[in-house]
Amino acid sequence: MENKEAYLGAAEAAIASALKLGARLAEAYICNSKELKIEVREGRVETMKLAANRGLGLRVVSDQRTGFSFSTNLSPPGVKEAAEQALANCRITAPDPYLQLPPPGDFYPNPDIYDPSIGEAAIEQKIDLAKSMEDAAKSFDPRVKIIESSTYLDEEEEVTIVSNLGLKLSYRGAYCGVYLALTAEEGGDSQTGFALDLNLKYQALKPEEVGREAAGRAVRMLGAGPVTTRKVAVVLDPYVATGFLGLISPSLTADAVQKGRSLFAGKTGTKVASDLITIIDDGTLPGGVASAPFDGEGVTTSRTPLIEGGVLHGYLHNTYTAAKDGVRSTGNGVRNSFKGTPEVGVTNIFIEPGPTRAARLLAETDCGIYITEVMGMHTANPISGDFSVGVAGLLIEKGCLTRPVRGMALGGNIREFLTGVEAVGNDLRFYGGRGSPTLKISEMTLGGQ
């Protein structure tokens, strides 16, 4: 990574050029990142990818119009050209009274998001992590036959934001992870399994545990068959519950609400879920892979309760949506890269854990299904909340997990899903920036044969 002073200098030069060309407000965002991905198969490195990306995004406001441009050339001529392009784009956009840039914050948190060990560890060590994950999966059960991908990955980034309103910010962050996908086979039947572990600390990675988990998920589904249509209690494992949270979370952004694309529009202060459901977005969460001191436009990140005790408290905002609603930004101006402007997005979003152990939650279910896999979540309607997905899992009979089942359909509405939650486990688990504990829904219709 280059010296942050060089990035500050380039950002300040971009701001100066934009103001000289007539901008009233100007913001420069610089991101320098590098990414490593190693895939191992049968004990040998199959692919290794090392990519670096660096550039500047320049946003300007003039006469209630906004313009944006980006450049990978941070030299004085490159920065000047970016400013000229941003102003040219500004002249052809429609006026909007809510366009503004945020002022500097009074305080910025200092999350522990950079572990130098990630970058310092030798490539050979990272390859060994992927190999050990593969070995653990194979030794777990002889029915594990095919390793689809045993992957190590890490990413490091340095972010700088400067504006003519006094912002002059930077931070450095990194994360690493391991991921395994495999297939188990027996008697002509094959089932897939996966597991992953993303972490801010290199030494905290547990590749052997990931290998055993992926193998266990595949092996337990061998021999799975269909069941008849029924109404039963449904228990979602944390990964599946996190998938449903991913379906819900876009509707909790003010951008979706203002565009009429949210099933939660106009519901603030009302009951939208079971008393047991609390959903929080927290950009300051210790250990969160999406934690940072500030968002993609320099607003302090924060912990934002969205649904608390089943009641909708509010929505996630960036500076623009906050101005439209007359509120403050929640620090959710998220950028995927320097090539785009800040959109409203989640950071570390999760369903708060409850008091019940997952094992007890299953033991207290007389008849139901423990869902471990969902297919077709992308087909759900985020506006109406209607969904119909394929599911697989294990039957629950008299409090015990019995035989594996698949080839079923689960349909319903997200509102009914949320209000039907009757138990929340204490086993909160994150999958990247989203997380959930085990959830139990009192009754849902399971379509079978």
C-alpha cells in the first residue's frame, strides 16, 4: 500500500480543480485495494489470483445538480481531467434540492479492522490453510468424494475521503477467509455441502472446523427424499435464516422506501414482526467484516436498531435520503468501489440472538422440519414480500432430527414469516456482513408429493 499522504494530496488536488471549475461542493474518494484468492483441489493449487485496484471517484454539486467521474490516474493531469469530466456531467443532470455533502463528524470510532498478519503471512502458509481444510473434510467421512473448491481469500483496502466542507479522513482495513464446497456420495446418491469462515484476524481462522462442517452438511443429507404436503413448525438453521434476512434487508433502506419498493414503507412505529425479533445494522461491530470508522461519504458509522421487539423503528440512510426525509444519515452510504457514488446499503446487519439453545429449540419441536438449504431465494418479491422457494433439510419428530428430506417447496409472505417466529436461538452466526441465530416459525405450509 502506498503512503496515505500521497492519496490525501491527490484528493485535495481533485477538490481544488473542481472548485476552480465552478463546483460549489466537491468530494474525492480514493480506494486502493488488493485481493488474493487461492483454490486448492486434491492437495494441489489449481488457481491463484492476485489483483490490485486503485482509483479516485470525484463527486461534485453545482446549481443543485450533481456530477460524478472516476479515474485510475492519480497524477496531476489525471486528477484535473477527472474534475473536468465531473463538471461536464454535472451540467447535464436534473436539478435536485436534496443534493448535499456531509460535514465532518464530531467523533469517529476506531474499530480494530486491520490485522497486519493477513498481509505478512507467506503464500505457502495460506495454501496450507486451504489444504488442511480439504484434508479435514476427506478424513471426516469416506463418503466425501469430490472437493469442488477449497479456497483461501483475503482483501486489504485503504480508503481516503476529502471534501471542501472540511472532511479529511482515511482508514485501512483487511479481512481473510476460507471456504469449502464438496460432494458426498453413497449408493448412487450425491449431496453437496459447504462451509465458510470470514474473519478480521488471520490467526482466528479455523480451516479444519470448516472442513468438518462442510463434510457433515453433505453426509447428513445422503438418502434424502420427498415428503407429503403438510403444515408444520419450521426451524431455520443460521445460514438459511441469514438468507431470509438478506431478502428483508433491502426493504429496510430509505432508498427503497422513497422509491416505493419496500414492504416496510409507512410502517415505522408499528408491529411488523414477532416480539422476539430485533434486527440491527452496526457499522461499528467488533469483529464485523463490514465495520469501519466512517461510511463511503465520510459519515460516522453507527449502531442502528431497525426492528426492535417486533416494532419497526426506522430505515437506513445515506446523506441524500436523510435530506429527503429531514433526518440524519445513519452512516450507511456504501460504495462498492471508487467507480460509483454512495448508495444506501447495509454494514453488519443481524438478528439479535435469543435466550434459547438451538438444541433445546429442536427438542421442544414435536413435529417439524429443520431447513438447512434454500433454492430460489432470488425469485422472492421484495415489495410484496411473497416468496416460494425450494428447501431441503431434516425432519424433526418428537424433538429429534430423523431422516433427510428434499424436493419440497416452502411458500408464504415475509410479513407472516416475521410475525410467526416463536423462538430465537442463542447461536448468532455471521456469514460475511449478515448474521442470524436459529429461528423457529410456529407453522408454515411445506409443499411435497
